[in-house]
Amino acid sequence: MRVLVTGGAGFIGSHLVDQLVGRGDDVCVLDNLSTGRIDNIRHHLGRPRFALVNETILNADVVNRLVEASDIVFHLAAAVGVPYIMEDPLGAISTNVEGTEIVLRAAFRFWRKIVLASSSEVYGKSTKAPLAEDDDRVLGPTTVTRWSYSSSKAIDEHFAYAYAARGLPVVILRFFNVYGPRIHENGYGTVVARFIQQALNGRPLTVHGDGRQTRCFCYVEDTVAGILLAAQTPEAEGHVFNIGSAVEISIHDLARLIKRLTGSSSEIEFVPYRDYYGLHFEDTPRRVPDLRKARRVLGYEPRVPLEQGLERTIEWCRRHNFLLPPSRRAVQVTGS
């Protein structure tokens, strides 16, 4: 197939590209490398069935040309990571909303199937567990910048549903805290990345709040498996699916687990949210996906246990000199 992957130089996107190239597809990556990294896809450069277009999804002319030349679109390009949203909310909202609408409009114009990456952040600070795809969203006030990311991804989903109502084959996927090789401190896998960096540097592992907030972490290999299942399952079109693991762990326990797996002597420190984000920040105490719909329709089942996935991730970090620059302040984010 001829495949377009927006955000294909990013953490998740590059792993998806590996799978697509490996099965023999012609793959084009559209990525402006603002958060994606050329090192993630360097091993594909120069291959006859791979192309990189270094451009933004806000360039409608380029998007139209690439979508027309493709059989299917995986739309993963987005402003990702709560720190990025907090630093540049205007740019993040524009990328996530305007950019997604441009990609969807092109898919509709040339009638191409599209798999749209969304986020568990859509659920906001709902404490319901597990969270099913049709559950209510619970958000804080618009004065809290953090919720702009949740809102922008929800608008993306509304756009997707609007095009699906006109017949366009669209599948929406909500990712839950993805981690694995190629993680980075400013994007997906942030809390895992930061804890590993701190542990390998012998620095304190900084846990925000009391550490009792829980998340479910999904190894990137399992996330990509869900993406590919969504693309090849006709019954998935017009629907949204949670993609993640349902194994819950507190952030404090995650820090202790990473400390043990790295063999680190680092201390674990508890830091108030306000010390990094200021007074106007809200977090959600619990986020667990309901996977029944994904299992029933897609046949999706995460397979890599957390400890095994962390061991693989730590090994990658060691091999890639994953060290914390002395000037960088410790950051922990548990959204996805």
C-alpha cells in the first residue's frame, strides 16, 4: 500500500513506520521535526520505498498532494505533551485543531481512509474507572491551560465524526500513556522518560503530589499493534477505541519500580505541582481504559507486561546515553 504517516518521525509514529516499511508498504512521512526526531527514522532514509517530507500539517497544499498520492492516512502529527501545551497553548491548539481539519478535509476530498490518533486526555479529570469510549468528559475551567489539550483533541474527534457521518472511513484511537524505546521527556512517555533519566543520573526521582495518582502504561509495540488492527478492520470505521493497557499503577510505585530496575540509589522526592506548574494546574487522580470494545471489534490485546517493557526501555536508554543535562529541571507529566 501507499501509506502517509503524519508525525511519522515522532515516538509512536516512527515505530508505526518501522512496521509499515517492514511489511513492504510505500511509506511517506510528513513531519516538521518540531517534536519528531530525525534519528527515529534515520535508518529508513535513502530506501526506495520511503520518503520524508519536512513540512507542517498546516500547509494545506502539501497535505493535499501527499494524501492524494496515498491509499491510507495515519494521522499522528500533533502538539503532544502537557509541558509543550503549557509553554505554547496557542501553537498547540492551532496544530491540533487546524492541522487535523486540514488532514481530514484532504482525506475527504480524495476519499482516503484515515486513522486518527487521539488521547486519553479527552476524558479530562474523570475519576470513573474503567473509562469507556462513550463516558462523559470531565474538565476543569478554561482558565486552566492544561485542559486546552484535552479540548483540542476532542474537537479533532468531533471533526472526524462529522466526516464519518458523510461516509468517510475514519477510525479514532485514544492512546493511554505510551512508553518504550525512543521516549522523550517532552512528549509521549514523559513520566517514564524522566524517571529513567533521573535514576540513571543518580538524581532524585521527583514525584508530583502524593504519588497516589494512578495511570496505565502501554508499551509502544502494543500501541502500534492496535493502530494496525484499526486500519485493517472495516467494522472499526466510524468508531473510537481505547488503546492501552488496563494494568494500573501509582506514580509512586512506578518510581520505585524504575529505581529497582535501573539499580539506582536515587531517592524519591515528592514535589508539589505548584512548584513546577504554578497555582493554576489540575491533574486527574486516576485513568484506566475500558478495553472491551477494542477487544470485541479489533481483537486487540496488549501483550507486553510493564516490567518487561520497562526493562527494554531502560536498556535502550542506556545504549543511547539517555542522560539528564545538569541545567534541566525535573519534570513529571502523567497525561497522554
